[in-house]
Amino acid sequence: MKFDNLPKIESLQRLVRYGLPIPATLLVFDCGKQEKEIDAFLRGKKHVSIRADKMNDSQFCPSIPRCPSAKAKSFCRKISKQGFTVILHEYFPLRKGRIACGHVLTLKEHILFELVDRGAVSRLDREGEVEEIIKFRKSDLAEAEHSGKRTASPAALKKIARLVRNIPCFKILDFTLMESGPYFYQIQDDETASRLS
Amino acid sequence: MAKRKVVLKGIIASPGRAQGRVRIVRSPKDLLQARQEDIIVASFLLPDICLAFRKNSRISGIVTEKGGSTCHVAILAREFNVPYVAGARAATKKLKNNSLVCLDAERGVVYEI
């Protein structure tokens, strides 16, 4: 199924195509018809993350990064009525079990990580906080550059570098590294990155 | 050749070189007052400030205290070929408004001229 006009969903689809792990996800196109699926997804979960996507209007979509499961269904209905496609994600706590989160950029010969240790990726996007920058060579995954504090072990980051090594150059991926492993949320093209070495 | 002193070091977010006068930006209003060939110096630039930056083609370079090469501003700067050094700590304190600087975003440094 193609989701060319729903960029966030298309992005998740691309992540899956590249074999990258994403959090457990349910796409809700019709709240009424998918009620049982929603109930099954929410079962046993205290919280979920809710994002939304809309054709030609994906910039300002409603979202609740940490929504109690009991309230999730009504919020889904509400935004679904407004014409949004709902993305339900498994919720990962901002502190408990979280090692780091951030961006990974695939360059021609390197893989560049920009990371924050705890909290949401929005600390990086919206506040410009960067606690660690680490660059691996693509050829042998050796550490080429490092600055800042060590948020995650180089071995854990190297595992992520191995996952993204073969995807095309000049992509920025958002991810969270939990104790259970990495989870990717978004992939974006960034052709301007060809100007970085 | 004028003697150059490195005053700041940071991350190469958008390669290139530029020379100009420092314009410390603390709000979108400050950005709109930028003059030709100003080097914008800020703590961090948010996407709303970027809208002004898109229209303001006179900006010759950017220096921010926070951010990196994957943030929104870095992508925009590369798109518009504006040299940008990110993560230059205390930039808004070390640089003074109207002082003449040279931004070398090929090496991630700012010189005082």
C-alpha cells in the first residue's frame, strides 16, 4: 500500500522496508471500523504515544507523546473526525529504560550521530541540545570523531550504525535507544548533507 | 593580511566562509533588523526564526551556541548556501554586536578581525 500523501506514514513504511525496528504501531484510518484493533492495541498498555498525519497538511498535526490508554480512544475519535489519520505507537518512558535518543545522518563515507541522553528528541529539534556527537566510518565502522559526553556505549551505537550502513546516503533518521534496543520513528531525505564530509 | 584570532570553535553545520559584522539575535525582531552581510549570532534558531531567515537573503553567515548539523536551521543554511557554525559555546557572550568577524565554516571556527 502506498502512502505518498501521508509523509509520516510513508516514512514509517520506508523504515520497515529498510529493515529498521520501529515501535509497535497501529495506523488508524477509520476509528469505527478499527475499534477492535484499537482495543487490542491498547490492551495491557498504561500509556501510548499518539501522532497524526494528514494529506497536504502534515506540519501541524495534533499529537500526545504520552497519552493514558483510557483516554487514547476518545482522542483518536476526535482527531479522526478532523480528517487526520492516527498513528498509535507503543510508549517508551523518557527516563526509565532510555539510554539516548537523537538523529543519525548517513553521509557518503560516514555515519553521524547527534544525541541527547534523556528526554525527547524534541530537545534536539526544538532546543538545539546536543550532548554527544559521534561519527563512524562506513567502511569499517571505526569511530572517526567524537565530542561531548558518552550518552551510550560506542558498541550500542555501532550496532545502530550497522543497521543504517546500507541505506542510501543523505538520510536523517530519528531514533530512540532503549535498553531493549533501538526504535526508529522517522526518516527524511536531506540532499544538502552531501556538502558535509 | 589582518591578524586573525580564533574566538570560537564549533561544529560545521553548513560549510563555507563569510566575513561580516556580528548581529546578536535574541528574537525574530532582531533578525529582521539584520543589515547586509551580517553574521547572525544566536543561542539557537527556531523554525519560526527560519521563516524570516528565508526571506532575508542578506545574511552572510550564522553562529549558534546550540544545535548541530542535523537540526532544521542547519538544513536550511545548507539549502541557502549560508555558512553556519553550530555548537559554538558562549557565542552571544564572546561576540559583541557590530564587531567584525570572519566565519570559517570549513573548519568550524570564528576569527576576530
